[in-house]
Amino acid sequence: MTNKVTSKASNLPGNTPTALASWMRGLAREIEHQGCDAHALFSEAGLDFDLLDSPEARYPVPQTTLLWQKAVALTGDETLGIKAIRHITPATFHAVGLSVMASETLEQAFGRMRRFVDLVTDASEIELLSTEREFVVELKLKDDTQPAHQSTDGFLCLLANAGKGLGDASLVPLRVELSRPAPQAGNLDFFEKSFAAPLTFGCNTMRIVYELTMVRTRLKGANTLIAEHLDQASQAAIDRLKPANSVSRKLRDWVANHLPQGAPSIEDAATYMNMSARNLQRKLADEGTNLAGIVDEIRQSEATRRLKQSGDSLTAIALDLGFSDASAFSRACKRWFGKSPSDMRER
């Protein structure tokens, strides 16, 4: 008898990557659309079909990879990942999907995706890079994770079509780099039309490249207040994924209280946690984070709140967040939001 996985992430081994169960709802609907029994296929892969309707339920990535493989074998359709996303809505991705929809710019939208990607899956991370003219969104797999090509096809296609999803069909990538092998000749045109950008297959990276000025164009549907409230909900959901006794969860409150004294060192944090610096770094790495990441997340969240909801001076906010001066705070804001603290307040 197949053992169904009905647990949330907190009930799984700490090194098992997981994905939001509702993300697989698109695949289930596409399987059914093609006349196949999705419920039976989920059962074969050891996944509880009923969890698709549970907002915060998680599936282990090894099982979801098996599900994708079985689905492709059953349907004979290598484009399944791209077709599955047509059944996806912003609410599929919890509050982060809705906060992305309320972002001021495409750059901010991708920033939210990067910040809260663990809510969707902790098997990969999003890295954002900017050059003088280009903005790069890179999907990086963690450790030895090897998800099915169809899974990354769908996720990258969603990212490439983010501009269209945010109401501006003109916000399309300059090019897309995919690590997967080139699809069969008969499916190549479908891939190109779906991504709406020139594609390169068999790359060492998975990247979507935009023109920098394009991702900084203000979006018509921007609603900063709503986006900020949803960010708080997303962070709370991520915190709930972590066991109550997780190191990062315990450390977060201490870091927030310590920031007015400056960004804490790993030695200070280790002393607070009553362990060696090396042991703390290892434990944080096991939880998919590090001290610098925790500091950056807290600073970004608090900067957003203070700039929008308080009349405090920029210098006061900078010092409270542990920056050496207002200039360092301004540089951080430009990295997070693509604009200065003053520009943030004018919106």
C-alpha cells in the first residue's frame, strides 16, 4: 500500500525540500483536462490529493518530481508544465501571489518573489542581478535538488509572463535561458510563444533577462498599502513553516531588538544562542538561511513600514536599523526597492 504524504513541512525530515501543495493544483487540473485520472496519479506518487485545497500544506519535492514524471509518461506531453500554469491564479501562492499583484514595479514584484520564494518551495531560490542596462532573474536550485523539467518550465514561464499578469503585456523579457534540453521540434514553437521571448536551451543557468528601465516602470495596479499588509502575512506564513524551536525563528526577534546597536556579528549571535559561531552557521544553513539574510529581511520589512507609516527622519530610521548613516540606508533602499528612501515616501 502506498504511504500518502499528508504532512506539512514541519513534520518532514529537516533536509527534505518541500513545495506548496496548491502549486500542484494546476497540474491536477491539466491532467484532468487531458482526460486522465489525477486523483489516481497523485496516489501512485504517494501524495494526498485532498491537500490541494489546504492553503499551507506542503508536499515533499521527491514525490512531486515523481508525480511530474508519471504525468508526462501518462499524457506523453512534455509541455505539461507550461500548460499547467494556465490553471494557476495569484491566490495559489498564498499572500505572496496577491502582494506581487499590488507591487509598484516589476522589479518590486520580483523582489517579493525572491524574499518569499520559500513559501512556494524551499528547493530553489531566486537571485536578482542588475547591470547598467539589464535586470536578471535567476532561479537557482538548492543542494542536489533535481526537480522535473516540467516543474521549472512552469515556474519560469510564470516569471517570464509576470508583466502580462500585472496588467502590462509590453513588459516582456529580452531573452530566457533554460537548463533543460531543447524540446521536440513539434513543441518548440509552443515554448517560444509561451515565454514570449527568445529561448536558449541546455544552459548552465536558468535566467530571465529584462531591460532595466522596463522593470522599473510604474504599474497601473500598484497599491503599496495592500502590498505591505500582504507582505506581513507572507512573512507570518513563512515563520509558521519553521518549528517553534528553530534556530532562525529564535534568532529573528533578538536580531530585530539588536539592530539599533548595529548589525550583529555571527559571534554576538552565537553568544546569545549559547553555541559556537560555526555551529550556529551550520544550523542556520540547515534551515536554508544565514545571519546576513535574516538581518536583510528584517531591515527591508521595517524600512517599508517606517517610511510609509511614520514621520521619523531618514537618519533616525537608518540608525534604528543598524546602518552607519543615512547614505548606507539609501543604498540599501535602492537595492531593495529600486528607489531612494525619499522617493519611497513620495508614493
